[in-house]
Amino acid sequence: MYNKQKILTWFRIFSFLTFVFFISGCTTFRSALPRPINDVLRPSSSAKIIRVAIVVSKPTAVISVIGPGTFYDKIHHKRIQRFSSIKKAVFSVQNGNVFINGYNTKSSHVIVLSDMPQSIRVQDKFKENIVYRGRIDIIADGKNFLTVVNTLPLDEYIMGVVPRETFPAWPQAALKTQAVAARTYAVSHMQNSSYENYDIVSPIHQLYGGATAEALSTTKAVLDTQGEILTYKGKVLCTFFYTCCGGRTEEAKNIFSTIKEYPHAVASPYCKGTKNYAWNYSVALENCSQKLNKAGKPLAGKILAVKAIKRFKSGRVAKIKFSSKSKSVVLTGEECRRILGYNNIRSTLFKVRIQKGRLQFVGRGWGHAVGMCQWCSEVMAEKGFDYEQILKHFYPGAEIQR
């Protein structure tokens, strides 16, 4: 009898120690659970933190959380509510206070925290639920609008940028090039942001698809270049990039007047023949006049002539003049793109003429052409260039810092 009791006692002690060992080895229950592959491939938690505005000045935001978490009042530093899961939470703002499904939190800044990784979903403008890493901040923007900010480690953010700015099927060298450029661009904004509650805006500054967008190939490119950024003359470079240069990049000072020092433009024929290399656009003269009027550049009467009156050395339009019988309007090339539509006038590398009552544009490239041409980088990678060579080609004089 004694031996049986002794054996039973030792069995209980052993079971208890095993349980303690298991718990100490798994600091939270979530680490003991099977995780998605992209959560296993996550950067170090010591990485820099970035605040990404994903919704700006909108009346509502819809959020769901699969699994337990907390609504937290950042202003008063207290928990609002603990939840097991959230099927649908509609956030709104009234008189500067954040409301959750009609409940007044009496706070202008509410944080959504999840116990589980990749379990917070924010509904986009297409009513698709986008999964995000990190946390979500709901911030009152004035009396009746809100801004939604995704706060997370920098490289986890870049994991959601690269697959949106490129294609996961591209060669690793091109994906690594994009990872370094996107990371550097983000760090530059983190250092120089004029925003109080966030560092960068999606999709204005660069495209970002959250954890939903992640792919193994692009995640690998981010992790293989982890922490790498470009500097120029000792400072973090604002690494501009765009879709297609049309054969030559542009001097930064010609597009961004506030930039004083930047790597010089280069000839880059690699994108020739790619799908975004050439474009054309046609618009009725009357429609063009209406767009000019709406933009505060009115012409008295019908457009009779249009002419590029100044070009940069690259051949891009610096100034363009629209003329009627009694008046002329002069625009910069970028103003012309903005007024007629960036997706219509894809670059300022164009020629234009009037034909049969319409303006006919024929051009090359897509984007402002400062910095890296994404389609050139893809072709260069296919030809065997590594990502460091591609970066040095588009940002001559810049250095990779690790």
C-alpha cells in the first residue's frame, strides 16, 4: 500500500513539473499553437516600429478579431473591454469621442489589441476584410471623422508592401531590391514625418496589403535583406520608385523642388518592351477644357493649340501650353498628369497633338521616373544582376547600410 502511494505521489510531482516546464518553455499559450507559415517567418521583435495610416479621415471603420483581445483607452491608460472574439465592430466618432457599435468610449484614441497573431481584420473600401499584423489604433480626426493606424515592426510592414509593389513570381534579386527600397523609403518617412499620429500613409506613399498580401517569395526577400537601408552622403535616402521609366530616369530636383541633393538620373533601357513601356491616350477637346476649368485653369473658348514649350534633358515635358483664341494656360508636366488623370497621362515623357477634335497623347513609361524603375529591376534580375547592383544602378553614389 505504501509503495503504491509513494508511486502515485511521485507521479503527481512529475506531472506537475512537466506542466511547469511546458508553460515556461511557451511564454504564452499562442506559441504552443500551430502558426501560419508567414507568422513563423517573422522578423525580430526588436525591430523598429512604424505607424501606418490605412484609413484617413473617414466617418466609420469596420473591424473584426478572430480570437481573444482587448479594447484599450490610450488617453486614460485603461482597459475598455476584454473580448473573446469580435465578429463585427463598427467604429465611429461623435464630438471627438470614439464609439464602438454605438458605445461611447469617452476617448479620442482606442487601441485594438489581439492575443493571437494575424487575427485583426479591417474592412477596406471594397468591403474586403484585410488581415493585419501588430495592433490597430482608432484615432478621432476632428469631431466626426476617424483615422485607422496599423502599428507594427518595420519589416513586418515591408512584408505587406513588397508583394503589392511587385509580383511574387519575380526573381529574388528584384524582390530584394524592392524590399530595400521600400524599407529605406519608410525609414526616411519615419525620420521626417510631419504627421502626429502616424509615419506613412497607405496607399499614398507606397502600396500595402497587410498580412493578407504576404507571399513566401516576398517574405524571404524581406528577411534576407533584414535591416538593410540605403544612405546617401551620410543620410537615409528617400528612395523613390515607380512602375516604368521609359528608358531614362529623371533628376529629382525637376520633380520634387524641395530636394537639394539626390543621386543623378541614369539611362536605363531594360524596361523596353515590357507591358508598361508605351502608352497612348485620347481625350475630346471639350472634355479637356472642362477638366482644366475644374482644376482652376480656365480657358475662354475652345482649345485651338497645345504645345510642350519646355522639356528636361530626359525629354520629359517640363511645361505645356494650352491655347484658345483669347487665352493661354501653362502647366507643368506633372500638373497636366494630375488634371487629366495619372492613369491616363502615365508619364511626362510624351508627345501631343490635336486631331479630329481630340487631344492625342503618345508616351513612354509610367510614373515620375525619379529613382528606381520597377520593371527595369525585374528585367535586370532576369539578366543576372544581383540586388546590390540594381540598387547602385538606380541610386548611384548611395551605400547599403546594415
